[in-house]
Amino acid sequence: MKVLLLFGLVAFALADITRFEGEKVFRLKPVLDEHVTLIKELADSVEVDFWSPESPRMVTIDIDVDIRVPAAYLDLFYTLLQQNNMEHEVLYEDLQAAVEAEAGGREPRAHSYTRYNSWDKVQSWITSISSSYPSLISKQVIGNTYEGRPMTLLKLGKKSSSTKPAIFMDCGIHAREWISPAFCQWFVREALSTYGSDSQMTSMLNEMDIFVLPVFNIDGYDYTHKSNRMWRKTRSRRSGSGCIGADPNRNFNAGWCTLGASSNPCSDTFCGHSAESEIEVKNVADFIRRNKSVIKSYITMHSYSQLLLFPYSYSYELAAHHGELMKIAEGASAALRTLYGTRYTSGPGAATIYPAAGGSDDWAYDLGVKYSFTFELRDTGRYGFLLPESQIKPTCEETMLAVKYIAGYVQKNLY
């Protein structure tokens, strides 16, 4: 009986893991209005996963469209592509094989800065790094996630009796963008371990505080490690709806649920039932509101596309400080490029990629946090969300240069 029960539990656990056998990821190149219409109609009739742009509403002529297509729809999909003479390439022939290859086999027991760490490992790391540098780091829980996990915020900076100006940085708003939390962990280690030897970092931590939220969407991130690698949203539930979660980067009160966001709870860009309906968003927004007198810069890490964006995304209107923000973004992108030659495109979100309302950077900017930026880290689509672990180190090294550039500018231009 015990054996049967155990077998049943194992079967249930296995059944709960989403697999992607035979699924392909395509890059479509729409050059006609008919191509755009076809992609949007396809999205209405078949469950496809938009990697870039993030929703069919954002598809326009002459932008690359990366989408994941389930195996069951491939014959239909190929027929439609041929009938409509749409140029395309296959980025992933078999997504499941790519998912298995991404982590390079067995997960290591210990936390590593060059691996994609599970939430349990990140949580242990938060405890150990905090105790390793007690004079430079403190931690506080700013609230719990929907599923009850503590959202621990790290505060880096030399202890001071007076309040210091600060930068707020978060990673992992979207669950499947694993390179993002990897960067936050790298940044914390780098900042602490180079204090005293790197003059810029030493000066920065002496004069400023840097708040780091290592993983914003913890429930979603945990779910991508345990159940569905391609999950994007939070994991909140609402009675009467069979669809889970909302897009936390459409849930901030900045042009909420207008352009580039969906009111459909099943959509990957679902804006939520109201602004800040997601507890994770509310926890972060509450913290920034409480500390807005000291927070001078907001930086959020996403992937992929190699972009450095700033407000606005919910409107094509230029931000009041557009010229200055563009200058900083271009300077930071140039600093990043010096290491490996990686090219980033800079600009306001709506005009540079596509409009998307409810984003955290727009919200922070409208609150009065002038130096507000969104990074879309490597790559430009060859690997997409499955960036190999071999690219964690170079991605983090070059991104450090860009973040230090922004932080240095903020430090010199405190307002």
C-alpha cells in the first residue's frame, strides 16, 4: 500500500511539470499588413507564447516576432507561413532539449554566481552574504508574496547615523528571465567584495545606499524552477477565475491597463484586477513611496533584447528629463560595450520597442525618482530566455560597468 501511495505521489509530481517536447520557437519577420493580421489572428485561435514582443497587440511591420509554438499546432503553423509567404527562421528546433541543456545537467548543491540558482539557494545566499559583511549590508523583509515567501530587501552601504541618498534596484519581475536575478546576486557580491579596493564602489557605498531586491517575483521564479520554465507572471489566484497570476510589470499605477497590457486574466500581459492588485507590486511600491525622499534612482533588470530603456512606456510623450536620461543611457551603454563589444540600444520604452502600460520604471519616474531605467539584458534572441549559464559571467561583468556608470552619474548629480 505504501509503495502504491509513493508511486502515486511521484506520478502526481511528474504530471505537474510542464514539458516542451517537439515545441519550436520561431522568429517571424512580418513585412506586410497581412502578416501582422495573420500573427494576431493566430494568437486568438491557438495558444502560442510570445517571447518578443510580449503580446500579439504589439506586433507591427518590420519587427522580429519570436514565438513558441506547441507541437500540436506545427503543421497548421507551417502551412500558414507558406500560404502567406512570411519569412521566418527557427530559433529552437526542440525547446525541451534546450531547457534540459540550459543548466548543463545536474543542479549543484551550493549557491554559485555562475549558475542559475533556485529560490532556496538564493534565500540561503541572502542569509550568508548578510552575515559575511555586517558593516556594509543589512536586510529587511518588505512583505510577503502571495504564497507567503518573505521579500527580503538588501541595503548595501557603509553604516551611517544620517540618512543617505539611495538607489533602488530589483531583479526578476518576470519569472522566466533567469539572467536578471543572476545579475542582482553578482552585483551584491561585487559591490561588497570590492569595497576598499575599487575607489568608485568605495566612494559610492560611503556616500549612498543601494537597495537590492534579488528576486521580485519569487513565487513565479520558484515555479519556473520546479514546474514550468516558461512561466512569466505572479502566482496569485482569484475565486471564479481558472487563470493564475498577473504580469507584475503591467500592474503598477502608471497608465494602468491601457496600451500594451491585457485585461484578460489568462494573458501573459494581464494587468491584474486593479493597479497594485499583486501583493509583490504593492510591497515594492509601498517601500519606494515610504522612502521616496532618499531614493534618487530606480533600476530594474529584465531580459532579453539588449536595451537600456527609460520613461515613458505607457505613452509616446517624452519624459520631462528626456535629454538627460538619453545622455546617461547612451553613456552607460558605451561603458558596457567596452568589455565584450556587446551593443545596447537606448531610448524611451514606447518609441524604442513598443508601448507597455503599468511598468515599474514609469511609475517610479512619475513618483519623482528622476533617474529611472530598465535594462533588457542579453541576448537579442538566439537563446532568448534560455541564455546559457556560460554567458552569466560576461553578461554580469559588462552590466556592472553600465550600472556603475549610472550610479556614478547619480552620485555626482544628486538633486
